[in-house]
Amino acid sequence: MRVLDLDTVRLSEDRSCLEILDQTLLPGTVKVLRLEKIEDIFEAIRFLRVRGAPAIGVCAGYTMALIASRIEVEDYESFLAAFLEKKAYLAGSRPTAVNLFWALDRMERVLRENRNQSIPEIKERLFVEAQAIRDEDVAISRHIGEIGFSLMKPGDGILTHCNAGTLATAKYGTATAPMYIAWEKGMHDFRVYCDETRPLLQGARLTAFELHDAGIDTTLICDNMASAVMQAGKVNLVFVGCDRVAANGDTANKIGTSGVAVLARHYGIPFYVCAPTSTIDMSIKTGAQIPIEERDPSEVTQMWYKERMAPENVKVFNPAFDVTDHSLITGIITERGLCQAPYEKAFRDLGIL
């Protein structure tokens, strides 16, 4: 089965569990986890079994519908209290990806808007909303892909960092969506360079895997090779995804993205961020306010090695994300249109409040 045909996260047909493609095992093993408990889903998000801001949002929606269906109370206030307790717990799984909180808030809003309905009716409405989040994500990715495709030319070399592909969304991805749309439209004369994306290698394990699987001309490079590839004139465009965008256009994405943006500016290469509007957080003015998750040092010192590759007790700084300054971004591609500086005005013009 091709990667594009796989579901990153879905609700089981009998609504008894969440089915998640375990991305920590890719590309060597394709395994679907069947998770029933919220604690197991929390662990799957925390340890990147499901990852990518849009996919995390879809996961959150399904999870709250699933967990709410098991709340055995008869009055609305008790149901709401139990729901909010589970929501707060799941919100603690990862701090940076705003889609997690966006989806959780959206599910809560449905619950509150239907307070005059019976508990069984509210539970059903939550399942409907969770499916809507998933279906909308597919449409959003496709719209982003269409806009990004309009920026491509035959023969282009495209560099991307981390995995903002179909594995990070319900389908198509964000940064990879233009590539998949190009392929669907019969434009195959382009090539993609994938940064390996240390320390968790999402570019190597996931992006290179899914693009190569789709038949796209794909070259894997180490992160510190991006400058050499750009200098050689092999890159014409950069497409990256994001986990949160501040009102001024500062963008948090996987660690290393800001360095790619600096290089792109130096070499005069357009640098585009592919961002669903759900990742744009107008409540924060700049990227300095975006919380940056710091992960376990073992990801740097030993995870991918047969033997430990760093001295015992050496200090390790392991942020999961960095923030790219808005001044380095050529444009932010949303499903509603291409935004360019000044970004806050552009976002408001699109109706993002």
C-alpha cells in the first residue's frame, strides 16, 4: 500500500478505539496501534507516535469524542466537568503545536453549544465534529497544495525540512502538498531535497520515505549540507511547515528551520511557510511568546547509535523547535490564500482574528 493511501490517525469503525500509524517505527515497520485509553493516546502524542500539528489536531478531536462517549453521567454539568478534566489532561501532551489546543477548544465549543441537547445527542455531535476536523484537514492541505503548486516551475529543485507531509496531516501534508498536487497534475519534472532533520530524523525517516514511495525525485541530505546544495544552484524554492505562527508572522517549526531560512535569504531563494489557518495564533504578537518544548537529552546522545556517542553527564540542549523571524519569510501559504508582509494585516484581511 502506498503511503498516500494510509490513514495517519482514524477512529475505528466500531468507535471503540483510535487507530494510529506508529511513526516512530517508520520506514522499517508499518504498524497501526489501536489505542483505547486516553493515557495511551497522551503517550502516543508525547513520544511522536503521532506527530505533525494537523495530525495532532485530528487526533485530539477523535480522542475527545471517544473519551466523552464513555462518560457515564446523566446531567450536563457533570458531563461538562468530566470532559474538561480529560481535555486539560490531553492538552499537556505537547506545548508548542497550537492545533492541539485549537482542536480541543473546538470540541469543547460543540459541547457548550449543544448544552440543551440530551447527553447521547451531545456525544453524537462530538463524533460528527471530530470527523469534520479530519475532513477539513484534507481539504485545507489540498488548497495549500494548489497555491504552492502555482509557485513551482518545471525543473525546480525544492528543499524541505522535517516532515510536513501526508504523515503529519490527514492527507497531502502542508509543505509537501504542492509536490503531490504537481504530481497529480502531471508535472513530474522537479526534484526535492530533504534535510534529515536531526536529532529525530523526521526528514530521513518520514519525508524521504513518503516522497520516494510516491515516485517523486527525492534526495536526502544531512542538515549541514543545505548550504552546499543551495550554493550549487540546485534549490529554487523552500517549502516548510509550521507548528505555530505568531501575529507578526514569526513561525515556530522543527529545530533547524530558522537556519534554513537564513541560508535561503543569503542565496536569494524564496522561503515559504505552509500554514493552515488553525496554526496562526493571533493571541501572541511575536515568536518570542511561543513556548518551545525541550526534549530528552538521550535523543541527541544515544537514540540512534549502537553505543552512546557523547560523554556521560555532558550537558545537552535539545529544543524541539526554533522560531524563524518573519523578515526571512517570503510568504505564508494558508488554505485561504498567500500572505505576505505585513503579516498581521494579511492575516486579518483573510478573516483570521
